[in-house]
Amino acid sequence: MNRRGFRFDLGWRALVLAVVGFILIQVLMWLRVINPYWQQIGCLAGITAISALGLNLVYGYTGQFSLGHAAFYGIGAYGAALLTRTLGGNIWTMMLGILVGAVLAGLVAFAIGLPILRLRSDYLAIATLGFGIIMKVLFDNSDAVFPMMGGAAGMTGIARLTNFTWVFVVALGAVMVLRNLVFSSVGRALISVREDELAAEAVGINTTKYKTLGFVVGCMYAGVAGALYAHLYAYLNPANFDFLKSIDVLLVVVIGGLGSISGTLVAAIGWTFLLEGLRVALPASVQDWRMVIYPLVMVIFMLVRPGGIFAGTEFSFLKPREYRRKR
Amino acid sequence: MSGSGQTRETLTESDPALLEVRGLTKKFGGLVAVNDFSMKVVKDELVGLIGPNGAGKTTVFNLITGMYGATSGSILFQGMRISGKKPFQVYQLGIARTFQNIRLFRQLSVLDNVRVAYHHRGEAGVVHSVLRSPKFRREEKRVTDRAMEFLSILGLEQRRDALARNLPYGEQRRLEIARALVAGPKLLLLDEPAAGMNPFEVGRLMELIRSVKEQFKLTVFLIEHQMRVVMGVCERVVVMEFGEIIAKGKPEQVQQDPKVIEAYLGTDEP
Amino acid sequence: MTYFLQQLINGLQLGFVYALIALGYTMVYGIVRLINFAHGDVFMIGAYLGFFAMANWHLPFPVAIVVAMVGCAALGIFIERIAYKPLRNAPRISALITAMGVSLFIENFTNLNFMFGPAPRAYPRPFAIRTFDLGGVSISNIQIIVFTVSILLMVALSLFVSRTKIGRAMRAVSLDKDTARLMGVNVDTMISVTFGIGSALAGAGGVLYGIAYPQIQPLMGIMPGLKAFVAAVLGGIGIIPGAMLGAVIMGVVETFTSAYVSSTLRDAVAFGILILVLLVRPTGLLGKSLSEKV
């Protein structure tokens, strides 16, 4: 308790786990046990996790129902891709691209959040859904302003810079930041807004400020994820950022459990690998059934475990010490 | 149980006011919930606001704390106009409240419920929180110690890690009071603090209100239905009916007032 | 001016189809507070039922509408019973995710080759198209049918909800389930009836959409479904006349944007208007503003 200095940490147990996991995966990749195809799926899982952590902050912790998360993912993706295509793709422009993706998504979130975060629950959902569809239309017509973005035909020529190391490091950072944020006075203020907005105001919480804060930071996560995504497949299409994509992320957050970092991580990885696993496991003749099985899993899951896998709890290695006591 | 047992003389509205309400009116559409409501609360007083159901008592609290905007009239706290301020600003100026139908942060722990309410006095900010800086840890410790102090006063220190929603009713009421006290308000508004309590709990609650009032030099303004509480703790009472004040004075006087008896005491109180 | 009137008629045609879908959304939301995302897919199934009734079973057009309505009502009730009812006391988000799951399931299942298949199909026209010229503005018999059928159905719905015992019971349940239950209303039955009626209207909307924009495919319900929902919110969700008003506005705005601005921007304009309306009147055009009780 009394150690001095900064402790930008996750607790040593979580860090050890992360490092061991990373080395293990690197070795398996080096031994070719994990082939490049599964590496790419692993990257996608990590990117989904980053984006879903952001939505969990917005919805799970702050209680602001957003159906437009994919729009911010798209803003980050296009922003970063435009940057690396203009400046050339290398490790430095990639870092800058991630930063630009985050900042752009955050700025747009701030501009749109100020007016619409006054709306409550379902109305906010509809407004964000509307915003998502507007952004999709703008991406579709983007070539009119930025020919490089390619409009509905998609954007090509993006450097393939994202690899497992990038995704892992960024995702680890994302978990650390979120974990330290939610287990702090700021996190308590955010959760109080979710629990009872009026009571939060009554105990001195500036709810407008915290709703905006949660929304902007959450959307910045989407921007970061988008930047990584853009440089994973080296191709962007507006269809990747439509309404269904927002639903996908929401699904990961709800299946994992609202207000649980552990849940979001498990669900993002599990869900991505389930979808891809079905692709590999099913014979070619019934491939089409994959798209039928996954909504069924979704419905059955909700009927069996409506609170999600983790339902507001965490792996104990993610909790600060004082939160580890029994409740 | 008669009187409030204090030694000094009862304060009156001629003393300098901590809270002053002038001509406060609130309309919801065509319904006039509060009409031309004027009163003062003097420092160190314990004033009760009573009246039949639907008289507009809670609306007055909501207007004072900024949860509703007034249709007309003004509210002054320590001589400063607070009408038009947002609820969180009113709280930060030193007016805390509890709710008639307990509003805790149900998924937060008991400790966190209280710590949230000390937020503006001990916030390290996003950057310090993320970096777990020394400032963050210092603030967290300060906030935690302060919250624990109030949990002990309310007898809840053993429950610090329980989720608020898992507490029994009486403890939830006490937690709400701890939450309202933690930031050291000057004026405490209690909305039916004894609602749903059994006679034994009511007795303890009255004891508690008196002792925290003395200990923290609080001024208390409370809404209450139970005559026993009103007569037991209040030094002065304001009676409302249909959004208007129909009587003011010491509890014993008000109890004799024919208008009050007709409006309230005579009809739905034993 | 003629061009304007012509576009207005086209916009109204689209708006009336949206209205038939929006009514189901608004009724269901009013009674169980659920955004029933599968509703757009019920609309699609209605279009296919009408298609089969006319093209395969050679039934006349009015019978095809009835087939679609009955089939969709049954489907709507079935979905509610198996997917939504078990979640009535669960967190609202679970029901919403389930609704999305049901929606995706219907879309992807009907997209399979042994079902409807992904290929678009041309809708049968029960009669030759005739257009009538009204001083430069033309109106087709299809448009007249769309207007007539939708208006008839909406009038019937309004009368049903306001005049019949079941209609009153439905309104009671949407106001307060517990009190309605105490008053002897069978809440489960009323919820089923609501899903049934809403789905039947969407089914009729599907057939009208089919004859008006003569091509159907399994994903056709997504966008009209979303827009109809937006229309319901625009008018004030839970309010039946609001849904009709919102839907007509959506249809007209969309058509005008296509005609005067750009067809690629029409969705952006429609949703932009939605956001603006919500900011000015958060409960919709006809919604009552409610402040939270403390």
C-alpha cells in the first residue's frame, strides 16, 4: 500500500499472465502450430476486444446505450489509413495513425455526444443508430471529397502493418487503462451515472461531464481498434462499418457481461473464434448454415444466461487489492 | 417525548437565514404543484415540512436541490441565489439530500456509495487515475478514510464491501444518510427518513438525527409523515396543503391550529 | 410544380408502406418496451407469402393479402412466445439482443437455398398497371391500391383499439401491466394479440411493397424495418397516430431527397431529421414530454 512512485500496472499477476501468454503464442507461431490464417483471426479477436472494451465503457459502465459504435470504428480506420497512405507505412506512421484514429473518433464523439447524450436509453440508442447510418452513407460517398477513400468501392493500397504483436501490446494497454479508470473515483462516478443519474447529480456528480467522458473515451477505443483493423486486411469497405457491425460489438459486450472487462475479453475472443471455427469445422456443403447457427447461439445464450458470462464480476487478477474481498 | 429537549431558545424566521425561499411556484402543465411558497431556514435549526400526501413537499425539495426548474420565485442559500443551478452544483455548495424512495447506487459497494458522494472533494482526475500516481493514491486514501468515518458513525463499517442492493431496508436508509453527510453539507434535506421503519428503528433514527446535527453543526430540513418524529425532533414546523403554506410555528402550536387539524392531523393521522 | 406533386404522391406511397410496418413497432414497443428488430423480417415474410399465394397457388390479390396477414400474425405470436416471453423479467438488453438474434436468424435462414434463396424475385402483378393522368400528375392503380388498403387497415386498427373491449384491454396493459392484471385483463393474451395485429399489418405492408416495388429478396426487410422504427420514434413511440405521421414524413422526405438532392444521400437526410427531431422534442412529434418523478 505504501510503495512510492507511479504504478501504471495491472497488478503483477495479470502482467505475468499476459507476458507468459504472449511468449507462448509467439513460440507456437514460430513452430507453425498457429498458422498465418489463425494469426489473422487472433488479431481480429484482439481488435474486436479493444472496440468492445470501449463500448463496455460507454454502455456497461456509464449506461449510455449506443448502437453506433461501428461508426467510430470506421472513423478511426479511415483516418489512420489516410494518414499511413499519405505519409507512407512504417512503424512510426502506424503509431501516429493509431493516435490519429483515436483522436478523430474522440473529437467526433465529443461533437455528437454533447447534444445527443441528453437523450435517455432507447432514444439515445436510436439517435446513435441514426448517426451510424449517416456515417455509413458518408463513407459510401467519401470519394467525392477524398478520392483516396474510394467510396462504396472501398479503399485499397493500405500498408499491411498490423501483426499479432501490435494487437497484443495495444490491447494490453487498453485493458490497463480501462481497468485503472473504472477502479478509481472517475470509474465510481461513471457507474453512479449508470445506476441512477438523478441520485448521481444529487451527490455532486456532474453527470453531463461524466457521460461525455465515458462516451468519448469509449469511442476513442473504437478509433484505435479501427486503426489496427485498417492495417490488418489492407482494405476498407463501408459495409464493414454498418449497423450490423455495431450490433456485433454490442453482442460481445452483452454476452461477456455488462461492466466486466474479463467478460468482454473472453466474449470477444470466444465469439471471433466460434465464427471462424464454424467456417473451418463445417463441411463446404453446409457453410451457409454458419450464418443461421450464430444467431441461434445468440438467442439461446440470452435465454439461458441473460446477464452475460461474467455479469458484473472480474477475474480476480484484474481487480485492485481492495476490491478482492468477499462481498 | 415532548419538545426537543434543547436548552437554547428556539430560533425564528427573524434570524439571518441559511436558506431563504421567496415566492416559489412550480407548475406541471396546468397543475400547480407549489404556489407562492416562501420560508426561511435559519442556521442550526431543525425544521419539519409536513402536510398531506400530494401537498407538494417533495416538489419543494426538488426545487431547492435544482432537480426541477421553478416556474417563478427564487431560492437563496447563504445569501446567494441558487435557483437555476444544476443539482450537482447545489450539492457542491453544501446542500445534501436523501430520497423518499431510497435511491442508492445498487450495484456499487456500500463504501463506494459513500465515496462517490465525496467525489468533488477528492478527485485525482483521469490521467492520475490511469497512471495510479502518488496523487491518485493519496486522494483515494483520503476519500476512503473519510467514507469509512461516516460508515462507522452510521454503524455500517462492517458492511463496507456488501453491494448496496443487498442491504436490508433499514441499513439502506442509514447508508443514504451516510452518503448525504460525507461531503460535510451545511444543510441536510431528509425526505421522509422514517418511512417504512418500525417504532424501534424510528427511535434510533431520531437519536441519530439529533446527534449528527450536533456533531457536524448541521442545519436540517426534513419532510415527515410520522407525527412522532415531527414532534420529537423538529424545532419548527411548516405545514403545506395543495402547494401552499397553511401554517408555521412550533410543533405544539401547529398541532393546535384548526386549519392544520382540518387539513391534515384530523383526517389521516391517528 | 407537377414534378413536386408527382414526387409527393410517390413519397406518400412509400410512407404508407412504412406506416403499416411502423404501427407494429409502435404497438409492440408500447406494450412490452421492446424494439422488436425482427419486425422488418416479418414484413419480408409477408411479402413472400403474398408472392407464393399469387404466383404458386394462383390466389386472387385480396386473398393473398389475407394469407400474408394471417401467416405473419401467427409468426409474430410464435416469435413472442418462444423468444421474448421467457425474457420478460430479464434485463431489457437481453430481450433486445434476442430480437436481433431472431432477426438475423430469419434473414439468414430464408436466405438458404432450400428456402427462398438469396436471388431476388420479380413480384407478380395481379393486374396490368394503368396510370391515370390528373393534370400532368400521374397516379397508378397500384398507388391507388396501396393508399386504399393502408388507409382501410389503419382506420380498422384505430377503431379496434379505441372501440372494442380487446382494444381497451390492450391500452390498459400498455399503461400499467400490474393494474391491468388486477383488473382481470389477461396480460399474456393481450401481448400476443398485439404482436399478432402488428405482424399482420406488416404482412399486408409486405404484399403492398411487393406490388409497388416489384422485387423481393430475404434481406429486403432490414432497411424498411429500421426506417419504420425511426418513423415510429419520430411520431412518438407507443402512439398509433404518431407512427402514421412519422412514417408519411419519412417516406416523403426520402422521396424528395432522392428527387431533388441525391438518392445516395436519402438515408443520411432521413436519419439526420430524426436526430434533429429527437433533440428538439425527445419524445417525438406527438409524444407527451414526461419529466422523471423523483
